[in-house]
Amino acid sequence: MLGWNSFVSDKHDTARAVFFDWVAIGKPKSGHEFALMQKTRASFNLAVRYCNDNLEQLVLMHYWIKTVINFGILCIKSAK
């Protein structure tokens, strides 16, 4: 998924850790742990939805960054 490293990966790691904590304490249906699990899951799903909804913009950003990096490498090589 384009944008995973930039937008989703940290939210996935957090949601996964909180989910395992929630499972370890017996999957309560209310309380602080349940609310935290819901919040982190929602944040992760929102980041995934953002990437899916803005795919065209992310593709353009990806190619722009790639072009800038390649141009910088080209300038460094030509300066030698």
C-alpha cells in the first residue's frame, strides 16, 4: 500500500500492541483498555482510508520525491 510507511505503519504498530494487551487481560467489553483499543483501531483504519482515498495524490508525491532525489544524485555526479 502506497503511504504505508509514511501514514499507517506507526498506527498499525500501536493498534497491534494495544490489541494484544486487551486480549491478555481477557477482552473486556468496557473500561479504559477497551476504549483505548477502539481508539487505536479507529486511528489505524482512518490512516488506511486516507491512503486509499488519496492514492492519486500519494502516487504524485512518490514520483515527485523520487525525481528530486534522482536530480540531486545527478547534480552530485555531474559536479565531480
